[in-house]
Amino acid sequence: MDHAELLALFDRHLRERARPDGPDARVERTGGVVRQVASPQGWNGVVWSALDEAGADAAIAGQIGHYTGLGLDFEWKLYGHDGPADLGRRLRAAGFTPEPQETLMIGEADALGLDTEPPAGVRVVQVTDPAGVDLVADVHEKAFGADSSWLRRRLLARLSGDPDTVVAVVAMAGDEPVSAARMELVPGTPFAGLWGGGTVQGWRGRGIYRTLVAHRAHAARTLGYRYLQVDASSRSRPILERLGFVPLTTTTPYVYTA
């Protein structure tokens, strides 16, 4: 499958036919837009759009009206191949703020370089209970310097209500959690998404991130998922390319504050 075919498959399964990412969310289709609406603590935003120059501004205004009417901040997840070509400029003109651009990368699970082990003294533990979720959230706060309450709620909800759609792991150095990540599975599609990989300062550069990618890739392959999808930062992209992931397009979150 060439890059254009793979990107079209990704768009069809994970964007145009998006499913809710949690029990408090719903997916709505209106005009040329697919959006998710959740609680204020969940993820709210546009996941797919098929717009032209004539209708783009009206569609943007419609989404602003919808979410602000609900009192919700939201995100328009813009991909580099989305139309019209100036959609990013139109979003900024409408009051959206772009966050750092990432690269959509996809790897075929059977073709990835997965022969990797954690450094000495580090073990990988799969998360199955609230205590494990606390460890993941702790790593998130230390690695990214950001509040992790949303992650704690999301992981607890998935593990209790739909455990077959998430795999969470934490790397432990003795009793200290030093890295963590999760994988979200999309039943009925060939895709699994890798999310939230982070390592605390002082443990970076030792191959732990690579180990957690390999661990999740093995799990995806065992569960029958063909492709792994990542929104890669500039830091993680080189590691993923060495493992066999390929870049397909860019993705930029445009955030609107109600």
C-alpha cells in the first residue's frame, strides 16, 4: 500500500468514521464536518472535514456556535492535506490558536524493528488497576509539566468500561515510575494509536521510549491490528523512523476557547 492509499485508509477509518473515545462522548456528523462532543473534562473537537472555499467560513462559524452554545472549549484537528488549502488561515482569522505541529506517522506492525530491551534495572509493567493509573498520571505530570487529571479520568473509564480498547504501560526503575504510555485500539479497523509516551527528566536518552513503543507494537500485533498510528513530536519522530514508521502528513491542533 502506497502512502496515498494508507492516508486515505486512515482518513476513512479514524476520521470520517470516527467513534467516541469514551463513555461520556458522542460523535456527530453535520454537513462536511465530523465532530466529537463530550463533557468539559473530555475531548471536544472536529476530527474530519470535507470543505471547499465557498463553504469553509460558514462551517467554521457553525462549529464555533455549536460548542460555545454548550459552553465548551474545542479543538479543530487540522491535517496537512485537508482542504481548502488556506483552512489554517481561516481558523486563525476566526479566533483559533494553533498549537505545535506534529507529524502523522504510521507503521505496519509486522514490519517494525521491535528487537529492543529496556535498560538494566528497568522493567515494563502493564497497567490494569487504579494504582497503575496513578503511576501513569504521575509520569505524565513530571514528563510534560502538565496537569494529568484528565488522563487519570480517561484511563480509569476505559479500563473499567471498555478494557479491550486500551493498553497502558509504565516503565519502573525499582519502585520509581520513569516512563509511561498508552495504546488506544479501534475495533473493526486495522489501526491502533500510540499516545502519551513520556519519560521523566534524568531517564531520557536511554532507550525507554523505544522500548515502550516496541511493547505496545507487540501487543497490537498479537491482538490483530495491522497499523500503528502516532502523532509524533519533533523529538519522537527520529526514533519512530528508525523503528520503521513513515511520515504521511502533518497535524496541527487549532484550539478555540469559549
